[in-house]
Amino acid sequence: MEFTCEQLGISKEELQNRVVEGICEKILYSKVYDEDGEWDDNSEINKQLQKAIAKRINENVSAIGEKHILPRIDSMIEGLVLQKTNQWGEKVGAPKTFVEYMVDRAENFIREPVNHLGKTKEQDTYSSWSQSGTRIEYLINSHLQYSITVAVKNMLNDANKNITEGMEAAIKIKLGELQKRLKISAKA
């Protein structure tokens, strides 16, 4: 006697889902034995499935984060308003958005007076501090000094290499000439 899925009270899709779930459970949670009959929980299929599952979870978490969390964080940052307060917590000065605050802070940072070591007066408390310029001037000078130093070192290394190679070749030539002039004789 032959039964159909409808007679058993199961739809075709439900039967397919149950079969797929059963296969997945069998593969994921069954014991796999190696050639020696030892239990091997690190089978290649298990490793591949674990990697695929981890990849899928990471993709879904990233997609949810990009769709729901990141836009919310962006709107929170754009809408954030900061205002200075005095020692009693009373607001002083004009309120600024987070972006305005960051731009002002960056401008103040690069225009801040520093000494010849790039330190502000507050950072250099052990010596007599004297201003040598702004932080941006110090950073530009430091970068130029570094670039020039590296270029000069490279030039000197190349020159030393060329001189050494030339001297070595000249010495070999002279030694060859001397060797030709010398005659060694043995008398018995």
C-alpha cells in the first residue's frame, strides 16, 4: 500500500525541511570515525560546515549592524550638541555640534605653541620652556628633517657601495698584474 504526503498529514515542503534538518543534525552532531576506527570530531566536512556557519553568522551580524546600528550612531553623532560648563555646572559659551567641536579642537591642536621638541608648556615642566613655533610648523619641520636624513643616508650608502666596488676591482687588477710579474722558481 502506497501513502502520499497529504494522507500522512505532511506537506511536501515540510517533509523536505525535515529531511534537510535531519541530514544537518546527522552531519553536525554525529561521530565520525577515521581509518583506525578512532572517533574524529575534526573531520573535513565538520570543519567546512563550522567555517560556513561562522561566516554566515558574521555576515548576518554585519548586515544588521550596517542596516540598524551604524545609521543610529551616525545620527547620534550628528545631533550631539556640546556646551562648556563652569565649575558649578552652569552652561557657558555657545553650544556646538560634535562636528564643530572636532573642527575647533583640530584647529587649536595644530596652532598650539610648542618648543623645539614639540611639547607644549604644560607638557614640559622640567626645563625652561620657550616657544619655537606652532605644532603644525614643528610637524612639517620634523617630517622634512626625517625625509632629508633618509635621502642623505641612502645617497651615502650608494656612494660607499660604488667606491668599495671600484676599489675592489682596481685591487684585483693590480694583484693580477703583480702575480704575472712575479716568477716563482724552485731549484734543487
